[in-house]
Amino acid sequence: IAEDGYRSISSSAVRDEVSLHFNLKDLHNLVSPLVISRLIEKTLGFDNIFMVVGKPGSGKTTFLKMLSGLDPGHVFIETDKWNSIFRPLLAQHFGTSDLFRLVLERDSEVSNFLKDYWLDMVRWALRDAVGKKNVFIEAAYGLAPNKSLFRFLGGKVIYIGCDDDSENKARIVNRGTPEIIPFIDKILGRTESEKIAEDNKLALTTINTSCSEQELTTLAEKFCRDLKGEE
């Protein structure tokens, strides 16, 4: 066992897991999250792959759509859209397709049941994104201890948030989705996210969305320039 806790194995064995099988499920047993990032990027030709986290109503989707609009080389994978695919599976297994209620009441069971399906969807989406420069996967709860999705998606993380739960709630109500307000308390805030990133040696970027739309656009433009290494 290496000092960082990962097994010492040949680099060719790790490369084969990615390039031949594109196996996202077992890499975390072999290498660190940032190495997983580099392996996925090298295999699929990306400059960066990011996991994007943050509470509902925090502005994640708005910011990521801004990035995609600023540069066609950015691709935004909106995993919430997969819920319509998962609901029939949930209905068959749990007797209900009410995803919100199931996650609130039986989170661990739902996570264990959907994990392989979700990772397969990610794998297909990443392969569809070949040729893009930067890939952003929205996974609001990705840093939660019972999820730790950086084990599969790599160690580059963007936290998007407004640091004010009342502001989150107001945004959710204004967009007509009050049923997801309980998830504000289930998804980690900035301070907790920073601690988990530090403990797991992740590369974390934070975006504060407590600002006007124009100011958020300016942040998105700066983020794009930073990715390109521009002043």
C-alpha cells in the first residue's frame, strides 16, 4: 500500500481500466481523485472534467449554461434530466416513482440502487462529449460523505452557491419548484464542501452567486478566460 492509501499497481493496468473498459466504478480503489481526472481527460481528449456541486437554487444551472453559451467547447451534463429514466426503475423496485420522497426518506437505499445506473449514464454522456474541451457534470450532492462522487468523476470540483439558505428558498419558490426546498438542508454548503475537499486533496473552485445576473456573467467570462490561461 502506498503512503497515500492507494495500492501500488502498474500504470498500464490503470490505463487499461480507462482506455479499454472506461471503468469509472473501480478506479477509486487504485488511484487518487485528481489522477482519475487526468486519466479521464487523457482518454477522452478533454482539457478538464469538473464535478459541479451546490444547493438547489444556488445558480448552478444558470452559471453552467452561461459557460456553454460563451464557448462551444464547454459541455454541461445536466444529470437531473435523467430522473425521467430512473423513475420507472424506482417504481418497480420501491413501489413508487416519487423520487423526491424516496431520497428524503430512504436516501441510502436509493443511492445504492441507482449508483450503477447513474454511473453508466455518466459514462455514456462522457463518450458523447468527446471532442469538447471542458466538461461540467452537475452533481449537487457529489461531496456528501455517503456519495463521494469524486471517487468516480475525479478531483476537480466547482462549488456554486449563494451562502444564504433564505435566498436559495426564495429562488426555488420563484421558479415554481417548492417541493425541493427540503433538499437545501441535505446538500452541503461552502464551508463543509471546503473541508471535504481539503481532507480528500481535491481541487476546489468556488463561485459565489449572490450577485446580479450581469455580475454572474462577468464571473463566467473570467472563468472561461482562466481556463484558457488568458489574462
